[in-house]
Amino acid sequence: MQEAYGINEKGNINKDNWRWNNYIQFVFTLGEKLNLSTLGIVQFPLSIPYDNTYNVPYFPVDNKKYPRFTMELSANFTITKHFTFSAKYFIQHDEGQISPLANEQISNFTNGLVYKF
């Protein structure tokens, strides 16, 4: 069954999913204590990710090449010599998911204190 579906012993479908990555990053330093950065990434698939994969009705194979878009925004504020407050927002849009249960868009926000030794 694993051979028919192309699944390895760990339960993964191994396919060549080569992507062309393009990114741009900007870093802004505002004074001595605050810096902001933004990172934008676009990934274009060079081949159809699930070409020649067994077609399961619950997980239909889509033979299109969808780009993946990612953006990350972050801010760092220096409080003391050792402590920095950090906040980061991440968002990614990807229509090329094999499972219809996977979200096409994910995002998260994290923040916290960073201690430097």
C-alpha cells in the first residue's frame, strides 16, 4: 500500500518540490533603542509538487503551480544592556496544499523578552 501511494515508512509523501525563492528585507533603525524589520518572500514552484502521485478522492491532486507568499514584520526595543522586548508578526499564504484540511493562510503573533548574555 505504501508503494502504491508513494508513502515512506514515516508516513510522508516524498516528492520533488523545488521552488525558486525571492525575498526582500528592509531594516529600519529608529534611534538607539528601536529597530523595525520587514521580510517578504515569494516562492515559485519549478515543478508540479504532486505530479505522478496516486489520486485519493479525499485528497485530490491539484496539478497547478501555486506560488507561496510570506511576510514577516518584527520590532525590537532595547530596554537595558541585557533585555530587549521583541514582537513579531508572521503571515503565509499557500494554495498548493495537498490536503483540503490544511489552511491556505496561516498567521501568528509572538512577543517576549530577550535576554542576552
